[in-house]
Amino acid sequence: MEIVVRALVLFAFLWIVTRAVGRATLGELSTFELLLYVTMGDLVQQGVTQQDYSITSAVLAVGTFALLTVALSWLQWRYPRVRPVVTGRPLLVVEDGRLVEDAMRAQRLATADLLVAAREQGIRHTSQIEYAVLESDGKLSFFTYDDSDSGASEKPPQG
């Protein structure tokens, strides 16, 4: 019965912590946030299963992690220069249909992975891509050439 009480206390605490830390869904979590939640799970598990005989230590450990997460978030908001250090910078990986090999090599981004992401966006060939950016969260953003942006003047239809 004691394990049930411990689990209820820690469940309530984790619910409050996740509400306070942020509203990101699992698909939107950064690598760091995912590792943070996995680590919190391990810390809580020790408190629930009595490997560490106090709930207080689990609450303190998870609370410290949550406080540090909120502090990093606040620092990024308050001091924008800190953001690239904490979350990284977006990186140009395709420019004018050409792969930026040095950037892709530095980020260990395989050409095949880039092409898969492009196809998922309905892009058939790299020549359609004006720019592709590897975002700081690991997602790829594609900017394609637009017919209306080609520089040709549009003539009204003659009828």
C-alpha cells in the first residue's frame, strides 16, 4: 500500500511540474527535454519503489531539474544572445538547389535523410529547393522556388 501512496504523491508532483515546465507534446520535445523527462522518470522510480527510502529525495531531484529547465527557458527569453548557446543555431544545408556539403558533414546529415524529408514535403528534386535549413530542433525547413517569384512579369490573359 505504501508504494501506491508514493506513486500517487509523485504522480501529482510530476503533473504539476510538467504543467509548469511547458506544454510541448512529445513530438515537439527537443533532445534535451526528452532526456530530461527520461531522467526524471528514473529519479521518480527510485522514490516509488523504495530503492531510496524517501519521497523527498525524488521530489527534490525532479524539482531541481524542473527549476533548471524553467531557468534556461527564462534565460533564453530574457537574453536572446544565450539562445544559440542553449538550443543551437539553424544551419543552411541546401542553397539554390545545391547541397552544402560542409554543413551536412558537420551535422552528420546524410543526403538520403535530406531527400526523404524533401519528398515528404512533395519536393521531387533538389533543383526545386531554393533553401533548406536544418533547424535547431533537428527538423528540416524547405523553401522552394515559386513561379510567381521567378522574375518574369505576369501578363493578363487576353481574351
